[in-house]
Amino acid sequence: MKPITCLQAIEDENLFRPFLADRDDSLASWVNWRVALRCLYGLPIPEKRYDLVRQCTGRDPAKLPADGFDTALILTGRRSGKSKVAAIVGAFEAVLAGHEQKLSRGERGLVTISAPVKRQGRIVRDYLRAIFETPLLKAEVTDETKEGFELRSGVRIEIMAGDFRTVRGYTLLAAIVDEIAFFNIANEDGGSSIKSDNELIRALKPSLSTTSGRLCLIGSPYAKRGWNYRTYRKHFGNDAGRVLVWNCPSRTMNPLLPQRVVDDAMAEDSAAARSEYLGEFRDDVGEFLPRSVIENLIVQGRKELLPREGTRYVAFCDVSGGRGDDAALAIAHKLNRKVIIDKLVRYRPPFSPQHVIELMVKELHRFGLRKISGDNYAADFVAGGFKANGVHYVKAEKPKSALYLELLPRLCSGEVELLDDEVLINQLAGLERRTRSGGKDIIDHPPGSHDDLANAVAGVAVLAAAKPMKAGAISTD
């Protein structure tokens, strides 16, 4: 094919136009996105569009690099069209940018789509596949799987886990990273490994270096943390910045989004709506504790400690209904000023809550325990289940947010020894501190994530640290 620009491909009826065209077969609603693509690819920008560039990048349009940008961070509100535009970038880099000519004999080019959770990548993947339904591009697809598809040139477009360990070693023609603001937290099933945005991007860039392919990171702004926020701070409004940061509300890029949708969201929760639709970072969400502090409390290789005679143990559990959330049990003791986590068990759904309670009771008996505390919001069946197995269940006096706040100074002062459990580390590192009306801080997991193990550890640490109550010379425990 004769070399063309990305914008020419968008205008072409045989290439990208059928994918982006509005119902009236025009591209009217994509006018502002085409300006963003001009910035990305170093194409001339009409002076009448300078105000939009200043608004969305904070930069002087006349000082944008003539060769465009290797990396773009697109932080716009939901329903703005950013996933479709990212797919356009991926398709252009795969078949029209000429990158395959830079491959050595036997070297295969790859366009990757990554996200904190692998199935989130299917959104962009499905858009990419739809682009290749146009008459001229349809013949390019030679093989297809659930994760991606291969082109006649040998280039493959594929979803990959958003983990730096899985993207290394490939030759990339382009890399798309979706939901960039939601890395560095445990995924929705607890997560077998933390998805680090820094490590992922560090691994992707060398894979793009020999082809000069684009790195396109998209998402809506969230908490003021992570690679996306640091990059925003460094490059937005910086005329010398080498990363294109495009940040604006949803309706700036998608005028077809009804204003009432934004208004309703603002009326329901203005802080959330400013992030979801206005493209603003949230001031009410922050990091609970840096991951580095948590990792310093891990006893490497220690998965559990065996029961020892003469040791006073305490236990805390978080028992769910068995359908969506995990159940968790933590057992600990105190040695001098330090709380030592001895046992941590995660019960994954689906399960019978009664069966999980029976399994917990067996662990309690191993440590000589006939009493356990649990989540403040636990249903009555939890207490009944333990009672039926000869164990006294006590609801925690404080909600989990208060337990986390009590745990925080102990973690910061190194007064807790944690087990080497990756899910626990991920959950603790993913906790968010949110400020609510009246200045009250709430500690909880991010949307779509879990904190069952973290909750159990917070509860048991607070219990173990407390002085045992005495009745005469006999402990009530």
C-alpha cells in the first residue's frame, strides 16, 4: 500500500472511515480526536484548532515536536471515544506505518493491548478487529483466536496481561495500555501478582525502540498516584515534554454524550463524576501506604508459623456469603512490642460459608483457640456457625476502616511481621484513603478489587496488640 497518514486512513472509505463514521456517515463527532492525532503524529495543526490543543495539553501548539510523539497519555472522561481512537492508532501502526519493513528475517512484529485485568483488554481488541472488517483490510486477517488475530504480513495483534514479566522479549510495532490509572492495585479476583505500571512501561519501551512504534496509554484520571499522575505532572503544560498528555472532559471529545448523563452523575457524587466525566484527578482518594513500606515488613519465605505452647494467640476472620468475595482467616500473637502473623488462609468462592467456618474452626483448634473476632458487618449466620462448632464469635467493635487506621502506625513503625503472601501484599498496597464530608477518612479497596486478607490481618493485628483483659489473675481469653 502507498504510505498514507493516519488522518488520511480515517477519511478513506476502504480503511478506517466505516469504523469511525457517525450514523449520518460523517466524522463530525471525531473532529477533536483528529486534532489529537495530528499532535501525536506531528501533522500540521490548523490555527483555528490551537485553543483546543492548549486546553487539552497545556502546551503551545506552535512548539509541538515536528516528528510527533513516541508516547501518548490520553486521560479523558468515560464515553469520550478514547478506546476507539487507541484502536485506530494500533491498526495504523500494524498495517500502514511501514514498521514491518524494519523487522529482521524471522522477526515477528506484535501490537499488544494490556490492562490491569486481561479481559479489560478485549474492549480495544474488539474495536481493532472491527476495523479489519472494511473491504480493503478484511483480506489482511489470516488467523484468529480469542486473544487476538494475525495479519498476512505476519504481524499479530494480541491481548497480553498487563504484567512486565509477560511483555518482555517481543518486537512491538505498537503497545496500547488501557485503564492506566488502575494499575498498582490487586485485580478483582485478589490478584496473583501486582500489576506495576512503572515496570510494565519500562518493559514495553525497549520492545518498541527498533520499530519506533507508538506507546498509547489511555484511561480516565483517578487517584493522584502512579505513573500516569507523575507523567501528567511532568509533561502536561511542558513545551519541552516528550510525552503527549491529552487531558479533558468527555464531552470535549464526544459531543454526542448527553449533558444530562454528566449532570446526573454530578448530582449523585460530584467527586466521582469529576473523575469519570470531567477528566479530573480525584482529590479525595490517596494512597494508604507505599508498597515499599509493606514489603519491608515481610519475612521472606515465611508462609506460616506452627503453633507453640505457652503462646497467646488471637484470631480474626472475614466470612462472606460464598459467591463473590473471598473469606479469610488470620491468626497472630504478640512478642514484646511486635505483632507476628502466624497463619493466613484465603478461601476462594464459590463455597459454602458453613463449610468454610468448619475449616476455620480446625485451624483455631490447632492454635488452642475457642474464640474468634470478625468483621463488624458480618451476618448473624456467621456467629451461629461458629457457635455450632464450639467457638465463641465476637463482632469487632470497629469497622474495617477504623482497624486500618489503627494498623497504619504499627506498620510504619515496623511493629508487625507479615507472612510472605503476594495476595496480602497486593491488597495492602492497593488500599485507598478517601476523604469524606466532615473530613472523615475512609480506608477501603479500590472499585473492582478486594481486601479480605488485608481486613483479616488488620483485625488480628489490632487484637494482638491490645492488652489482654484480666479477671483477677486469669485472662478472659
